[in-house]
Amino acid sequence: MRLLLDVSAVPARPAGAGVYTCRLAAALDRLGECDLHLLVRRGDTDRWRQLAPGATVHAVVPPARPARLAWEQVRAPALAARLGIDVWHGPHYTVPLRLRVPAVTTIHDLTFFEHPEWHERSKVVFFRKMIPRSTARAAAVVAVSGATAQAIEEILEPMAPVITIAHGVDHDRFRPAPPGEPGDLAALDQLGVRPPYVAFVGTIEPRKAVPTLVEAFSRLAGDHPGLRLVLAGADGWGTEDARAAVAASGVATRIVRVRWVPDEALPALLRQAAAVAYPSHEEGFGLPALEALACGAPLVTSAGSPMAEIAGPAALLVPPGNAGALAWALNRILTDPELAGRFRRKGPESAAPYTWEASARLHLDAYRLAIKVAEERQ
């Protein structure tokens, strides 16, 4: 099977869907069960050759977003025909609408429809137009969680089969380590972080509920004089509320902002945390929560979310947007060593079934299904 995976939307510093795309490409390459072709931006060849050395890289996509999106619709079909592609996978919501080969699209969430206020207006306009069209064109749709699959069925009413495929985690990297492990402390020192701290990892954007977390931290900070809050992740869209919350918190000097965490330092940041808070209003999957569990970090996350499904009994769950409940949950972990210890043991158990190899194998099944569905449509 000759597969083209379109990785051209992945930025230089990936997060969320970008991490998914990178790890999927690497896992498919390791499995070696398809002839893997990667469609990348011009000038971005080296990164993808390192990630997937067995893949064929086509660095032909314009770097700028408007030109890239136009190229996908205008030029990509001809490329697919020229390369003799059997199936095309668009891992970031869209596919070329005029493709003449089977297509698979991954939909991470449908907040562009359900909560447009969480996104830039230009993205809302584009994706509300293109997601339904790409879904209609696809021969199979990948949903990253059961919640996303349900939203796809309700909002998009696709004709193609919807396959739920969870993300994975690299258990060689994201694994427990003892508190105060010297290598971890050295990595944290490079970030300007030292224990004890509560960690948040993710892009700073409205749906991540960072103002709620800041308010919760301000409520418990007085009872934990040495504790800090680490907000690790790039600024996304709509960061004004988060910045205002920090400025008004009364504990701004105890809030550490780390805008980029190198791959080698991220596990240390998670596993040396006194607690990890991931209080998002809504997520398609919530990969940082899974990585925290794999590291044995005590996790507090949102009830009724995909993160809650993954964590099971290995996390405290709170209603999204409730600062009081979040403060209470974090304080429980900070003051109850037995509870924190139980979560540190249970987290890796909950994360164990989630691997990128398992995810990649299910994607291969989705590609085969797409080929079959396309044949039946003819």
C-alpha cells in the first residue's frame, strides 16, 4: 500500500495535533508495512527524514498558511496521481477535494462548530467550510476519541465509516522516576523550574481554562508557601484572559512561564511535579494528560472528558471551569501523600495500553478500509 501522509501543517514546534502527526509518521515508518510518502513544506526535509528515515519525503508545499491551503486543493491531486498513491491521509481535518484516490481525514474535535469563540475567526470560517466537505470526500474518518466520534456523527452525519483511534505515548521517554532524580533536576534547571510546583502543559488558548487554573492556584498558594505554578506551552490565540488572570492573581511572582519545553525535558517536568493540572473545557484527546499519567504524575483533569476516560481511577476529576473544585483537588494531592502515591502507581497502569505502534496499526486498518469503501462506491 502506497500511503501519502500530509504532514505539511505541522509547525517547527509541534503541539497537540502536530505531535500526533509526528509520532504517527515515525510509528508507521518503524512498522514498515506500507510504502510511506510524506508531504512536507519546502525547507522542512531534514526533520522528517530524521523522524521517518525509511519514508520518501516530498518537500513541495509552500510554507505560508494561505499558500499551503491553496496548494492542497489545487496542486495536490496531480501529485497524488503522479506518485501512484493508493490512499491519502490528511491528519489535520482536511483533504484535497478533487483527489481521485481514497482519502482518510483525522478530526481532532469539532469545537470550530460547537465553540467558535475559542478560535481565531479566520480559522473558524475556513474549517467550518472545509471540514464538512473533507468529511464528505473521505472514504474513512479517524476520530481521536469516543467523544469526537460522537460529535462527528451528530454534527457532520458522515457517509463514510468513523473509526476511533486513540493517540499513543512513548513509554521509553515518558516513564516514572524517583523524586529529585539528578538528571531530571538538571533538565528543570535549564527551564528555570525547581520543585515543588504544579505543572500545566499545553498551548495557552481559551479552551485550556488557564485563568481557572491561575485562580485555583491563588486560592491554595497561601497554604503552600514554597509552591509554584508552571505554565508550559506556547502562546496561542486569545491569551489576553490568561495574562490578565496572572496579573490579578496576587501570586504572579510564583507563576513560572515556560514558552517552550524541549522534548528531552518534558518528561522531567511532568514526573517531578507535585501535581499536573489539565483543566481544559474540552479536548479531542488531551495528549499531555496521557503523558503525565505515563510519568506517574498525580493528575487533576476535567470530568466528562476524553482525559477522564484515559485516566480512569488514576486522577482526580473536577467540573471544567470550577476554580474552587480545582483548588480543592490540587490541595488534596498536595496534602495527602498516600493519595498522591496511589496516583503515581496507577497512572502508568492506565497509560500502558496506549502506544504509538498500536495507534499506527489501527491507522493501517483505517487505510485498508478506505480503499475498500472507495472500491465499493465506484
